[in-house]
Amino acid sequence: MSVYNKGGVQQYALYDVNGTLVDNAYDVNGDVVYSKNTLRVMNYNVGGWYCGSGTNVPSTDDAKFYALQNGILERNKADILCIEEYWTNFSQSGRTAASVLSPYFDYIHPEAGNEQYYGRCICSKHEITSYSTHYFTNDNTGKRYYDEAVININGTSVSVFVTHLHPSDIPKRILQAGEIYTYVSALSRPYIICGDFNSPLHDPFSEQNANIYNQFLNADDTLANGGAFGILNTACNSQDWSNAFAIDQIICSDDFQIKSVSTDLTKTTANLGVNIDHIPLIGNIAFA
């Protein structure tokens, strides 16, 4: 049985001769295009989508930057993508981020901010059955919140969250992480939390940042950006790697095991002439 994804790429051996779904399916190049037991989750602060500096790129350069983002999506083959700093301009004036995302994802749910730093988006190859926004009680600007997508993954409902915690106020940031923890600890279904936590996992200048992550670790959750896998730099100024911090995060409930994590450095080596402040964090996640 031949199956094609939305980009027109043929997938092979999705079903065996008896019509039973197999554990893994591969394309003609031998790349895994489907895995029954493993999710590939990417968290990505796109930084204005284009250059990571909050500055938009002239429309004459759109094709170059869209090609770059397409390459990142194509290589990493994420099942779920969580985006921070998703700007309303992505869907205006013919500049549609959907044109980049739709070949790779069947479900795209943006919560676009009026300013480039406050939008969110969750993209999925699995059905998004519901979507909601939760505003932090300690932020009166309406710009800091966490979004929840309930996603049907092979018959199991999983809550996937995307957030962007306060960038400078550490006590406020701790309380915001605590609100997320309080919410997920009451859930009866597995969950995955993605986001820009604006807090290095091991910050020598602030022991308080550990409090953001300890509440999840104490609940036996697994952190992709830290712990057994070490620190992966996901905030990167392409001109100065010494200022790079591991502030982006993927956190999984104990229903999952994070098998491996990686980053995609393409934006830092593309000679774009702009600084890059975040790079994608990718986790291969299996049900425990």
C-alpha cells in the first residue's frame, strides 16, 4: 500500500501484507517517516521566523529565509513542532508561514501575537482535538501564557504545551513555571511541555533558576535540555557562542522516555548576515 504525505513524498511499508500498521515506515532514501512508538518533538523559538533578532526581513529576501526554514523542517521530520515568537505578520501580506509549515504538518494551530515576541504555534502530524490558552495570573500584559493542544497520538490523548516565560524577572518566572506544573500535575493524561523558559538549566549567577526545573524533576518528569543528556545550547548569537545558553526546553511526563536529543545548527552556519538567538531543540520521545 503506497501512502503519500502532504508534500507528495511516498512512504513505504506503512502496512504489512495483512494490512497491519508496522512499527516503522521508511521513504525511498531509508529515512524514517513514521514510527509507531516514537515521537519526534521539536521546540523552536523562531525569533521573528527570519533572523532571530525581532527584525523582519525585506520581502525580497523572503524566499531565502523560507528555504532555510523548509530545510530545517525537512531534515528533522518532526511529528510535533512548538514555536515561540510566532508573529501575526507571518499570515499577512502574502507572507504566510503556513506555506512553509503545511507541507510537513496536517494540523497547525497558531495563537499569533500582535508583537513578534508573544505569538505561539503548535504544529502536528497527529490530530489536534482541542486547543486552549491559559494566561499567567502574575502577568497583566496579556502577553505571557501557555497554550495547550490535546493531540490524538495513535489512540492516546496527549496534552502538548508551548510557553514563553518572563525574560528578566526570576521570581515571576518561577511562579509561571509553577502554574504550569500545578496544571499538568492534575492531568489524567500524558503531557509534553515545550518552550522558551528564558532560564538556563544551570545558571551560575542564579540558584533560583533551579527552582523552575526542580518541581518537574521531583515529579519524575524528564528534561531534554539537561540531566542525563547534558546541556545543549539552544540560544545562540552566531557571532558569539560564549553567550549561548540552554534556555529552551522539552519536558515530558513520566509516561514518556526521552531517547535522544539534538540541535540543528543550520541557522548559525548559513551566513545570513544577522545574529541568531535560538536554534531548534529536537527530542526523540517514546512511551514508557
